[in-house]
Amino acid sequence: MEAKGKASRNKTLTIEENEILSLRQEIVYYDEVKEGMDYKDKIICDDVINVLSCLPDGFADLIIIDPPYNLSRNFGTVKFEAMKEDVYEEYLMSWFPEVCRKLSPKGSLYMCGDWKCTSSMQRVIARYLKVINRITWQREKGRGTKANWKNSMEDIWYAVRDEKNYHYDVEAVMMRRKVLAPYRENGQAKDWEECDGGKFRNTHPSNFWDDISIPFWSMKENTPHPTQKPEKLYAKLILASSRKGDIVFDPFAGSGTSAVVARKLGRHYCGIEIDENYCLYAAKRIKNAAMDSSIQGYVGGVFWERNSKEEQIKNNNNK
Ligand SMILES: C[S@@+](CC[C@H](N)C(=O)[O-])C[C@H]1O[C@@H](n2cnc3c(N)ncnc32)[C@H](O)[C@@H]1O
């Protein structure tokens, strides 16, 4: 559980042997999975296929899906093997229709993928829901390669059940940007304000996200999970597409990012994860969230650009 030879500035979360018993109390295990079980604010340790039929249809206001991509990768005890595209599509079809049944009539769903699996995802989602956007996340880090371009972007498909009736709160996800060419009209600042840290404007978020880094060792949200999503990224999805008190469902919860962020933002959650170790990390992060609800990069009710910590502090001190 302990990261070996951890450097002093390394904030990666660890779990001590003596914490495991109490963290296990927070998890619903496969032998407790049955119809009528308490699923609200729970991390369920089991195969998603076993759990879905025990959850009520339409219970989730927002579903965030970050499944294994079509790559060979180990997730703790789970080995996922890359496969032909049509076989990967069959894999998606083995759980997606049932996951979809859990979405409320006015609900929204997001699914993350990379360039290789994104087409299969789009085809599968479009069979059941109305796809209304594709967000491109420029995640910055990616493994260099000599024979191909480095892969440093991901897609996030955005779909709803009813395109005439869904919740989207743009005011909750505004971006605070530094104004490079401040325009004045009759001597007055036009759509920007001057603060201690400089000149800023709140702008509408687009479907290209270049303000979010993947979690790394110096961030306190970091865990040993190999494909952990950033809290800031999920905060945008949750703030835009759910209200306080709504339920966020994540069928491939990993280290529990969706549940942690839901908790920090006053939403309920339900997550399924097959690997016990990742469930323990999720449980520990959720416990920590009760004491610290901060989300890196989301300060003062707005989302900040990368590397703007100083401005965030100065700006918030002004208020
Ligand atoms: C891409 S990761 C999700 C990471 C997560 N978004 C986070 O921030 O930590 C996919 C997760 O699905 C889990 N998984 C794979 N197959 C599963 C299954 N059949 N049932 C439940 N979980 C599964 C893996 O163990 C892995 O943790």
C-alpha cells in the first residue's frame, strides 16, 4: 500500500496497514450486492456486470464513465487486453445499454476515451442517447514515441436522454482568464476587471479544455491508480450537469475521483470498482474530502488556467 522510497515533496496518497479494516467498513462488497441494497454514497467492490441489475432504473442524474480504453493495461488485479475495434465495441455493448437504463429522464452522461477507442464509443452512445458535444481535453502529459505523434489528448463525449430537457449550468463552470488586450469603452473596462493579480475576465467554457493537468506526485489528490482523472476535470462535469443533492453514478470508479468530487460539491454518488485496493483509495479520499473540500484549480467559484496559483491567491484575497 505504501509507495516505496517516497520523496518528502511527494504527496501521493498512501494507505497504512492499520487503516484497512476501517476503510473496508465503507465499501459494499460483492457478497452484499443485492436488489434493494443501499447504493447511495457507496463504493461497491464488484464486477459492474453483477451490480447493474441490482440498481434501480433511472436513479442517476449524472453518469460519468471512464472505462478501460482499448489498450493493454493492468489495473491492479485486472488485466485489460487491447482488442480489434469490433470486439471492443462488443465489450462496450456488454454493459453500456444497462448503464444507460440507470440514467434519469432528464439526466446527462459523459464518457471518456482516447483517439483509438473514441469512434466505438460515439457509435455505441448514439444508439441510446442524443450526443450533444465532444469535449477535447489536452491533458499535456503523454508518452513520447519515435514512430508516431505523442498522444496527449482525450475525448469526453457528452450525451443526454432528452435534448429538450436537461440540466446545464454554464454560470457554475465559468473560466477566469487573464486579459491580454484589455479593451476600454469611454474609459471603462469592457467585460473585465482589475484585481491585485492583474486584469481578468470570466469567460464561457468551450469544448476544448487546456487548463487541466493529469494528477502527478506533488498533488495531494494523486494516488497510485495508473489512469486517475483530475478532480478539476470532474468538477466541471458535475457542476455543469447536476444540482446539489443529485446522484452521480460512475460504473468504473477507479480511485474514486467522481465520488470524491461529488462529495466535495454537495452531490451524492455511487461508484463501482472491481479492484479492492482502488476501492480502499476511493474510501480514503472520500473520508479526507469531509475535512478538505478544496479542488485544485477551482477557486472562488471559477476555474483557473494552468500555473496561476499566485493569481488565484491574490484574487481571492481581494474578495
Ligand atoms: C480508466 S479506470 C477509471 C479511473 C477513474 N476515473 C479514476 O479517476 O480513478 C477504469 C477502472 O475500471 C475498473 N474496471 C475494469 N473492469 C471492470 C469491471 N468489469 N467492473 C468494475 N470495474 C472495472 C478498473 O479496475 C479501473 O480502475
